[in-house]
Amino acid sequence: MKKIMCLALTAALLFTGCTGKSDEESAGTAGQAESSTVQETTSPSETTQAATQTAEEETQTQTSSEAGSMKAGVYSYHLETEEKSWSTQKGQLACTVKIQYPVFEGDTEGEKKINEFYQEWISGKMEDYETDPESIVGYALQYRTEEENAQTSETQETETFTMPPSEEDFTVGGVVARDNIISVFHESYTYEGGAHGMPGRLNFLFDSETGKELTLSGLINKSGDELNTLVRGKFLELVEKDTENRFFEDAAETLNAKTDFIDSYYLNEEGVVFYSSPYEIAPYAAGYTEVTIPYADLGM
């Protein structure tokens, strides 16, 4: 019942038009130096039809660089960010995307392949933003253009929108090198209007010698059922020991039915961190719920 009430409240807040990032959402890259490639364009996806057919193309590119290498084991890397903004034909900013990624500075085969992976990953994401009408960019351009047309038909001029532009940001939350594994943890934040955006996470694993992408299931010595039982037990301990009502009333029921714990993880120095997302077993304000399984317990 508490989960239903929370989701209903969130739906109501979508009309308030305010936004902001919490300290937890932005903490992943505090103090990290980065290089930036910034692009701003009014050339949106052709597939967003009315939002794109009459848009004028104008691209500005600016590259800036700051010194600052970081270390993950024996590997040195720095961070770069690719940023792009999309505006309507009338100049209203619709959406901004920022993607931060690591660039490894060595000349080993593994490091070169990981750098190539990220170039392909970013290129693919940017192509999706440009061509997919159901992407955050496609929706933002369509919404902004429809609002502009409605305003113009009523007042003969376009007013400034009260709803902030949409945005999607990816940051590097951590890089871990252990044995022959390099792990890169990303955090994301997606805002499409309303009281707040939604955080997200993903993790990439690479073979440090070849640069080949790995899977967590291929690195641990437990079956899927064994891993689910182990991780579920750790989460249930948190729920059972909770005295501050941080979790939904049906949190234990949700955890007992969950069989995809392996899909939500990242690596740190102590072990593999498994997490549940906001709204899964606790309210949005509680953020992510995490448990750490030591590497030795997973045979890594």
C-alpha cells in the first residue's frame, strides 16, 4: 500500500515543474578532472516529424581539456565528456545530453580496445538520440514544438517555457582494476519534467589484457539460484533489522520474488555491490539500497 501511495504522489508531482539533483546523485564524480567536447545544434532527429522537418541546422563545437590523470591499479586514465543540446526551430532549448567516459592512457591492447568500446558506445547512443522518435530527445522536441505552435496560434509569439528542458547525464562513478578485470561504473540522471528526475546505473566489465567485454555471471563460481539466494538474504537482513520504516511494507515480498539480482551491481575495492533501485523496495528519497558481497564469497 505504501508503494502505491508513493507512486501516486510522484504522478501528481509531475505537474509541479521543479527539478534538482541530490548530493547522492552527483557525488560519483566529485573532484574528478575531465576533458569536454561540447556540441550545440538545432539539427534534431528527422523522425520526430514536425519537430524536425523545419529545423535549421547550426552546430557549434568547443573542446576544452584539463590535466588530471587518475589511477585504477596500474592503469592511468582521465575523463572526457561529450555534450550535445537540441533546440527547436524557434530556438527553444529542448534537451541536453552529457556522457562522461574514461579514456585509458596506456598503449596496451586491452586499454586501446576499451577506448574503442567507449567511442562506439557513445556514437551509438548519440545516433539513437538523433534518430529514435521515442528517445528522450525525440519526446522533448515534439513537446516543445507542439507548445510553441499552440502559443503562436493564440498570442502570435512564443513565450519562455516554465518547464525546464529535458536532460540525460551519464557520469563515471568509479573505475576498479582487479586481477585481469577492469570495471567501469556509471551513474545516470534522466529528467523529463516534473518534481524530479530518475537516477540510473550501469557497469561495464572488461578483460584487461584483451579489452573484451565480460559478464559477471562468467566470473563468479555460483549458479543463478545460488547467487539470488545469497544476495536476497543480505537484503532481507536489512529489511528485518530496519527500525526506521525506511522500506515499503511489502519489501520482503518483493525481494523473495526477485530473481535478477545479478543485473544490478558494480564493483568496489571490497567486493561486488548489489543494489535495488528507488521505488523497488523503498521510496525515492531513500535512494539505492545496497549490499556488498566479498570477492572471496563469489570465487573471484
